[in-house]
Amino acid sequence: MASIKDVAAAAGVSVATVSRVLNDHPSVSPAARATVLAAVETLGYRPNAVARSLRTDQTRTLGLVISDVLNPYFTELARSVEEEARALGYSVIIGNADERPELQDHHVRTLLDRRIDGLLVSPTDGGSPLMLDAARAGTAMVFVDRWIPGMDVPVVRADGRTAIHDLVTHLHTLGHRRLAIIAGPAATTTGSERVAAFREALQEYGLPLPDAYIGQGDFQAASGRRVTEEFLDLPEPPEVVFAADNLMALGALDAIRARGLRVPDDIALAAFDDIAWFVHTDPPITAIAQPTPELGRAAVRALVDRIEGRPPQSVTLPARLVVRRSCGEAPSEPPHPHQPPHSSPQRSNT
């Protein structure tokens, strides 16, 4: 394996010049840079990342802790994070919290021990002393999708409030009056925010949201099945079940079909977090789509700004309603493809 001395000898320059080229130092002339890079390519030289990190106090590595790798939303988010990080010269190490706060903190601790340059987190709950301590110690950190209130950390997220209002308007127009929600964990910002937005939208139309129509889920499919079964057992079941994420929606669909019922003939179904599969269900599911790839890219850029000494910014992007046929829409209405909106982000300095 070629060494940096081999590169210097082949290029006819000093080891210090090779080091400057590899670290993109502006003092190297274009001719010397081209000669060194040609020697690097010819010899197949690869810098020692560990040694470089000891010299520069940087590893060019980001940590990403996502809430549930089995959730297609977070899978897509992780992919966009990795792609953007790679484009900016960083690698990504991913930890899956599986919606468990203790596992989340295990991954955060492990990533910090590996001397990552910055941390992206979608918190599983509303508080983590470990992350609070890390932020206070100066760790470069950005929250993505979810956040921890009160922490001075940039947040990159989608605003689903308007899209939820649009969904309720759509359901009301279709004649639905008994609307229920499968909520995410109240300890998460997305869980509490979506219930609040749903309640506010119902109030605008004078529609009640009784406690029996609020089912507590955990953003996973099993809870969607359980809550939907409870809804169906009510003396007056809801006309619509709105699942606050895609996995709970799939669980709800399983429960409805297990009873021999049909969507939307017997009960309507809508979801937050659109996924490609929803186009292929029978009927295709009406859902709220988040601009997931854009969120991942914006989160990486915010974190790299923080790492490289630029002021980081919080970013809020709009979600949108995607109308299909699971709520009693006319069959002639063409289904919308699974495609996030391309809107300009709303930024605020953090």
C-alpha cells in the first residue's frame, strides 16, 4: 500500500506539499496540485482517516440516530442524509433507536465516543439528559423531524398543521362527521403536534373529538391494529380513522380487513407520512406527504454549517395532502403520485 512519502517521491515534491494538497490548502499552486493528485491516482494512495483525525481533530464523520429503521419514512430520510453527507465529504454512521429512549441514548453515547464531528437525531421522547449535556458541551447537533423543546439546537422538520387542516376539510366535504385519530406517543413533538392540529381543524367545523376517538399508538404497526380494533368495538365507531404515521395506518388496514370490512365502504382511512406502497393498496390511501429527501439534505447542510463555523439555521418545510380513494373519493379522481412538495424552505436563525 502506497504511503504519503511514496506520493511525494513520485510527484517530486515534499511530504508537506502532499499534505497541503490532500487537505485542500490554498497555498499550493495549481501545477503542484495537479501533479500530486496525478501521483495519488497512479499509486492508489488512500489517506489514513484515523491519523488525519488525530491531526485535525476531525473525523469527517456524522452520526445519525433515527427513531425506527423499519419505518419507510426514516429509511428514506437516512438515505437522503447519507447522499448529502457524501456529497459534502462526510461519512455517516447510523443508529436505530427502535422508538426506545434507552436505545437512542446508547447510540448517542457510542457515536460521541467515536469522535464524530456532528450528530443528527430524531428524538424518541421529549427529553434526554445525555443530549442536553452533549449540546451544552458544544457538540454540533441538529434535530430532524422531531425535536426536544427548550434545547438550543437547530431543528429541520415539516409543518403538517396546514396539511392536517386540508385533510379535515376534505373529509368534511365528503360528508364525514365522526373522525378518529391514532396518535403517536405524546412524549414526542410530532405525536402531540398532530393530535393538536387534528383537534383544532375539527373545532373549526364544529366537530367533536371525544376521548374514545383518540387512540394512543406508538408509531408502529401493532399499535395501529390495536387502536383500530378498539375503535371498531365502540357502540358508534368512527367513520374515518386518521393514523398519525404510515406504519400505524398499515396496522389499521390489517384490523379493518380482519373484521371483513372494506375501505372506504365500511370505514375510511387516511394517514400521515405518505409512502410509495400507499399507491398500490386497494384502494390507494389518502395521505399527508412530507418532503423527506429535502428534509434530510437540509439537516445535513445545517449540521455541516455548525461544524464548519457558519451560523446554522432551523428549516421548516410544508407537508401536503395527497388525495387518493381511501376516504370515499370519486373513483374517477386520479390518484396523486407519491411525490413530496418542492416549496421554498422557511428558515430561522438558531
